[in-house]
Amino acid sequence: MVHPPITIPMAAVLGMLSGVRARCPEPWTASLVGQAGFAPALLHEAHARVTGEQYVKLFCLLMDRLDDECLGLLPRPLRRGSFALVARSTLGVATVGQALRRMAQGFDLLLHDVRPCLVQEDGLTGLAWALRHPDGTPPPNFLYEMLMRVSWRLLAWLHGGKLLPARCDFCFARPDYADICARIFPGPLRFDRPSSVVWFNGTALATPVHRDAAALERFLQGSPGNVVLPWLGERAASARVHALLRRTSPQWPDLAATAASLHMSVSTLQRHLAQEGTSFQALKDQLRRDLAIVRLSTGRPPLAVLAAELGFSDSAAFQRAFKTWTGSSPGSYKKGQQEPNTSKKQQTIQCR
């Protein structure tokens, strides 16, 4: 396959739903989850995951039903089309830094409860997000994570697709899902800061912008997927291993064979992967986990067939591994297993 399978941890799904779960009846939320294509019961499985397609579909359903691009995370909604309006305001600027300033001005006009502003520190320029009324109830962490990610990904696209944050600050304490934040936001992360800031190097912000109106419309057509899905800029060694495993499956070469195919020794490959914070077995298991979830969520493959595709000796071995990866059985992910929450009675439930 050309593109790697993408799955999203349940902590990110719960973050997305944190606004509506606080104010909407449970059947309303369960109905949307079912329409997104996965079983509401998975919301209670800490290690469960959903496909990237399901994650984006749930994001779109929430925006459409609430008419709110902030997904109910703030007292007043950010109306549908606001992101497109801010993105279009960047057309015609000369540099990425000027685009960042336009973005801050646009969001400042549209958001009533969160204030964006440009800040500078140690040669870095950042887009900071803070409550306009700090004495109010703090919004869920996901709000800051989403605003930081969306603004960074738009800026990265204007830059040419390769702009990475120099550092990310968060105005909340280090959460138990901090490892997920580290996969979403490249660069050092700092918690318990006065405000949430995504920082960029000044030299990167001086880069000229060469995007036109037609290119922007294509970018917006791919939204929100291209701004809310994980950044796929894997480090060199991990990316090469991933690509090789995808290309050679279902043979699933071992460490020695993979190193030989990449023209390096086993110790050299292990050292490179360790420097990137991973290992060969971790990469292999993550890829097999994601492939399994995508296959189960989009069809009903026999478990014996799926086990063979993923390099397991039999169905039982695959099911044990899957339970270790996700905390659930493969049956919980099979297409059609989501609960039927779209009955006429439940469709009339309103989120207030």
C-alpha cells in the first residue's frame, strides 16, 4: 500500500468529544459515534483506537451538528466556515511570518473566549492562546491542542509542507497521555506554562509564500483531515523500516532481514531506531495493529486470513496480540459491530 494505515488513540477521541459529553445526553453522543463507524463501547476501552477515517468523520459530524468548528469546547461556537475565512485571509502575503500575523488577527476577531496573540522569546516567534476571561472555567485540554495543531498545519502548508514547531508550550499540567502529544507535536514539549504556544524559528517565518487561491481551495477541500490527522513526517530510519515492511508484507521480514535490505548492520539499525525513540519490534507491532484495525473496520475478513496477512502462525496468536495492543478482541472492531444508535427516536435528541 502507498499510504501507511493511520489509527488514532482513544484519548484523542475522548478529547474531541469532551465538549459535547459535558453538555449532551449520552444517547446523542453514542449516535454520532455509531455514525462515525465504530462501537460506542470502545469509548470505555483506554487502549482502543479508531481509524483515521473514523476520526475525521466524527470530527465532521460534530462540526455539522453543532455548527461549531470548536466542537462545543467553548461557551460560544466558532461557526462553520471560520477556518476557511482565516485561511483565505493569508492569500497575498509575502512571507510565512506575515501569514502568521494574519491568522492571529483573524482568529482574534472570530473567537470570543480565547485570545490568540504573537509572542517572542529567545529568537523564536510563537502563536499563543489564552483565555480572555481567566477567572472562568478552564476549557478542556483538547481545545488548546486543536487550536495549536490547526494553526501550525495551516502555516506548514503555506510554508511548503515541512515547517515544524521549534517548541510547544501547554498551559495545563502534564497529562497522562503526554506520549500522544509527543507524537502529534514534534520538538520539545513544556507543560504548566502561562499560556499554550506553538513556537517557530524566525528564519522559517521569513520563507516566501507561493500559494495561490486555487491551491488554497484544494487545501480546504482536504480539511479537516489534513489538519487534524497525525503528522506523518517520520524520522529517517523509522520511515525506511515502515516502508519496507509495508512493501514486503505479508512476508514480514525479521530484524536481520530488514537491516540487510536497508544495507546496514543490525546494530546500526537498532542504534538509529533507539535515537528516534523506538525499536524494530515496536514499529512492526504498530504497523500490524493499525493494519488490523483498518481491515476490521472496513470489512469482515476471517480472522484466520487476517492473521496470515499479518504474519501470525494462527488466529489464536493474532487475537492474543490484538488484545495486548488494544485491550479488546478483534470482534469489537469488526465492521457492523457498532451499536445501532441511529433510530428515529434517538435522531430527535438535541444537544443543548
